[in-house]
Amino acid sequence: MRIMGLDYGARTVGVAISDELLMTAQAKEIIRRKEENKLRRTLARIEELIQEYDIREIVLGLPLHMDSSVGVRAEISMEFKDKIERRTGIPVTLQDERLTTVEADEIMDELGIRGKERKDYVDMIAAKVILEDYLNARKK
């Protein structure tokens, strides 16, 4: 059994997967789409990953404002949560993702990822941070 972490963006979904002991998270891939509302292939790829990694739970980043209020992006993420649950039957937990992009930027600095590459990796690394935060909270 593993947990999948997702960072849902306007045109990409960053994906991370836990290890079987639910101790660590590994960045896996970025699912790309041409338009924000075109989710059929995105959801199909998520289903493939669920089967491949025996996923039993999904953690989806919730982009709250710094004052904890819910904005448009958070509402869109909550709608995406509902779509995933309806399509897969797997429970989706929303995880506060404030400051995960800052942490992802720091990780990319440490790894020496520069220029255009940063844009390619940020969502995947953010998904890893979201999942790690969730796993760490579970341990407490």
C-alpha cells in the first residue's frame, strides 16, 4: 500500500509516491495537459499510477491564501478532489500547500536545477513536499 501526492496546477499535475512503509516520498512525474479543463487523460494517467503502485490514498495540495482563506485555485482543487474520488473510489485528503513552492525552489537550488528546467520540475517537487508534509503529520 502506498499514498500518492498530487500538486494540481492549471496545466500540470505533479505526482509523488510514498514508499511502502509510508516513511518517504519520491517525485515521480508531471502529467501535462493543453487546457485546464481537459482532464480525461490526466484522470486516466492517475488511474494507471494507482494500479501500478497499489495506491490506497491520495493527498492533494490545497492552495489556501496566506490568511487561510479559500480562493479560486483552492476551489478548483476541491472540484478536482471530487472528480478523482468519483472516478477512482479512492479517498483524497486535502493538504495545505502554502509555502511548498518556496520549499520546492530551495530544493531545486540545492540540486542545481536552473533556467527552463525549474519550470519543468517545480510541480513534481511540490507534490513530493506535499506528500512528505502529510506523511510527517501522520507520524505525530
